[in-house]
Amino acid sequence: MAVRFKPSLDKFLKSQKNLSKTPPRLWLDGQDEATETNNQGLPILKLSHPILHALESCTGIRQFNQVHTQLVVSGLFQHSLAASRVMKKLCSASVMVSRAVYIFDCLEEPDAFMCNTIIRSYVNFDDPCSALGFYHERMVGKWVVPNHYTFPLLVKVCAEIGLVREGEKAHSQVVKFGFEADLFVRNSLIHMYSVCGRIGDAWIVFDTGPDLDLVSWNTMIDGYVKNGEVGVARELFDDMYERDVFSWNSMIAGYVGIGDMEAAKGLFERMTCRDVVSWNCMIDGYARIGNVYVAREFFDRMPLRNVVSWNIMLALCVRCKHYSECLTLFDRMIDGEEVKPNEATLVSVLTACASLGRLDRGNWVHSYLKNNRIKPDLLLSTALLTMYAKCGAMDLARDVFDKMPNRSVVSWNSMIMGYGMHGNAEKALEIFMQMEKRGPKPNDATFTCVLSACTHGGMVLEGWWCFDLMCRVYMIEPKVEHYGCMVDLLARAGLMKDSEEIISKMPMESGPALWGALLSACRTHSNSELGEIVAKRLIELEPRDIGPYVLLSNIYAAEGKWDDVEYVRRMMKEKGMQKASGSSLVHIGEFESESFVGNGSVHRRSMVYSMLSEVGAQMKLSCRDSKMV
């Protein structure tokens, strides 16, 4: 039996020997100061203590654990200063906040500073719910008395989450502990009530305060602006004894929001000191009303531009369909090297590339993303695959699509649209079926893309199936676009009567586009009787549109009804209507031009005519070879 317990006895003797030794220290004895004690005999700790210096210099969890151990061994861990510095150190990294909470639970008498440190870390690391939970479960649960720094943090959390009831509770605690006169606390309450849409309560806090500063006025003005009461905000603005650039920008943004650019411009011109936000507000205001000229004028006048300035102008060019101007502006942005483009910049540029069919520029943007290691988000990835799809590079579009970790409905729709518009209707339907199995729920735009693909592919049965699926399974009410696709699909297949029946049974009023599709089919299938009825209907809907007259004239001409052709042309002449010249956008090498029939420079027309002549010659040779075979 003695032999059995010998190892245990050896361990015990060894541990007693170790305990008799002086514990290891993180600082030299010469650096140790005489520890002062208070009237209760407890040590008085100072910031100059070596262990606190060691704590501040920690660079990893291993070093922190060593210092923490020393604090426990030396009996300083429960000291408020030491515990506070531990909290501050741990809360500097998001992954260590949970460790701070664990250590907080081990403290016998935590104070408000420790609680505020943890709550602030949750706020800074974008976790307001955990901050609110910590306040209720730990701070209130441990009866820690808050101070005047606690409530601005707590009220900010309530504003971020939008919990006005919690904000009201915090307000009652402010009154209970006597902090309602604190300016910092009151400003945070004004902001919280404004953000939560309780502008009346914000005004009560503002109006009943003994002292107000510039932040109080700015917060109140910004609150009125964001709650749509620009007139009241202007009254407060005019009453201000002192204004800063934020005051002016808030009022300008308010007028921009309601579309009153005259008032916004008046304030802007009165500003003695403008920043980049002031200029961006004006550019954004004119961009919202579609005034490209004035927005560009302000943009060119800017002494300094940031990426937001460029993004507003690029997005405006895209919205107004000035796609070439968008690319020119982007080139200027890159060459100037003032700012680097971000994801929003590249979305606008890719949209312009897609609309112009500029696959080369789209490829450059994709290379820029790779070279600068920009990880595209969902919106940018969708814009990239849409660009490839519209430019006909479906292999590249599919590659982007397959590499996306998450796909939105728009991503799936772009793939369906790309395959459909480039003649691969079967592939479009295949993508749609994959979307049904493992993608998001299709929306009305999805079925517009699918039906359009069926129209281009002449897939009548598949088109009817998709239309029925949309109505019966997904309970989507058909819109004009869906009816338009079905009318076009049936009309192209020669089923004009069915097309006319769909138009007549539509729950909404049929527009010119539907009747135009039917009229075009009448011309294709030489149905002059129905074409005449449809053309008259179209002329009633759009009396100044020359299209129905031209199509009806062509239908009569195809059937040799020359008297009717002359009658239609005479009507066009009497109404002063003239067919516009056809145009096409041509991109050759390093230049592009929009060429109009009967207009344009001589050398470019010569190039186009030469190319058309060559194409014609090749077609004749192909026809001759096929006949010989």
C-alpha cells in the first residue's frame, strides 16, 4: 500500500516546496514601489504601478494571461483601477469582448466605468443588441449605479435599433438619477427621439433644457429635416446665434429632399465656408431632378472631389442614358488619380458598358477588380454578369454567376435574360428550372425574362406553360409586360386571333406596345384585314406616332393595294409626319460613332458602305455555292 501512494506523496511534497518559493514577478524588485493602504487597510493602486504598465504593453493573449495571473496572485485583481484597465484592454478587440464580460462576472464590486467600457465596445463593434442586453442583465442585474456617461451610450443604442420604448425607459432613468440637466445626455435624447420619428418629444427635451450648444441646435434641425418638416427646420436655422458647416449642410439637404433647388442654391451661395458635403448635396439635388447640365456645372466648379462626388455624376449619366459620357467621366477619374473608384463607381460603369455593348471596357473593369483585389459584393457581381450577358459573352457571364457565393433574384434574372436575348431559349428555361429548385422565389421580372426568351425562341407551348405557372402557382398578377410577351409570342407564330383575344381580355387597358406587336405580326403574316383594324386602334391611342402608318402602308404594299398605300401616305403628309432617319451605334477599334442614314462624315460612311458591300458579296457567294450543291 505504501508503494501505491508514493507518487502522490512525491507530488504533494513537490508542490509544498514550490509554494515555499517566492512567486515569479513580471517586474524587477527594484521597480516595485511601497504599496500604500487606505484607512481600511486595502492597497491603493496607482497608474504608475509596474503591473499596469505590463498590462498596457500586452500584445497577445498569452501575455495578458500572465499579467492577469499576477493580478490575482498579488491580490490586486479586485481593485477598481486594475479591473478597469483589464476591461479597457480586452475591449480593444472584438473577439475579446466576451472574455471581458466573463471577467466582469468575477468582480465583486464592478463600477460604472467598467460597464460603460463594455457597452461602448459593443456599440463600436456594431452589436447594439448585445450592448442593451449587457446593460439589463449585468449592469442593472448587479445594481451598478450608472453615471452621466452611461446614458448617452444607452440612448445611442436605442436609436440605432429603433427601440423608442427602450429609449423612453432610459429617459426615465435619466430623470431618476438626476442627469436631465447634463447637456451631453440631453443631446443624445434629442437625437434618439428624432431618429425614432418622435420629433415632438425631441422638441420638448430641446425646449426645456437650461443650456443649449451648437450640437443641440444642429441635432434638432437635422431631426426636423429628416422627419420632413423643412419649414420648421428653417425657422430654427434662422434663429441660430451661431452656425457651422453642418448647420448649412443640413438645411441644404432638407431642401434637396423636397426638390426645392432654388432655396438650396440660395443657402449654398450664402455659405462662407463650404466643404465637399456641401457641393455633393447640390450635385445630388440637381441629379435627382435630372438636370445634368447644372449638376455637371457644380461638379466642375468643385475645388476638391471625393468618391461620392464622382459616383453621383456617374450614376446620373447612367440614369439619363448618357452612357458614353459616363465612360468618359470614368476615364477622367482614373487619369486624375484624386480618388480610387469603389464598388458603387464600378456598378455605374458596368451598367454603361452593358448598354453600349462595350465588352472591351467591361473586361477592363473586371481586370481592375482582380488586380486591385476588390472582392465584389452581390450588387457588383450582378452588374458584372449582366454586362457580360448583354454583350453576348454568356460563357463569361456564367463563370461570374457560378463563382457568386450568394445570388439575388436579379442575378438569376440576368442569366435568363442573357440566354434568351441571344437566341438560347432552351438554356434560359434550364436556368429558370434551376432557380425554382435551389434559387430564390421568382418574381414578376423573372417571368418577363422567361416569356421574352420563349418569344425569341418561338416556343409557344413553353410560353403558355410559364404564363400559367406564374398565375396559378406563384400567384403573380400578370402585368402589361407579361401580356406583351404573350401577344408577341402568339403573333409571331401566326396566331393573330389568339393574340387579339388576349388583348381584349386583359384586365388593364392595353397600351400601344401590345397593339404594335400585333400589327407587326399582321405585316409578317400578310393579314391586311386584322392589320387594318389594329392600325386604326393604334392611331387612336397614339395619333402622332408614325409607326402604325408605316406598318399599315407596308401591309397594303405587300398585297398590292396601291390605292390604299397612297391614301395612307397622303394622310401622313397632311398630318405633317415624317419618318425619322434610322441610326446605329458603331464601335470600331478605338472610336465609336452614332451614324444616321443621310448624315455623318464622308469617310465613316464610306467605311460602313464598304463593309456592307463586302457582306453582300459574301452572301451572294454563299447562296451560289448552296445552289451548286
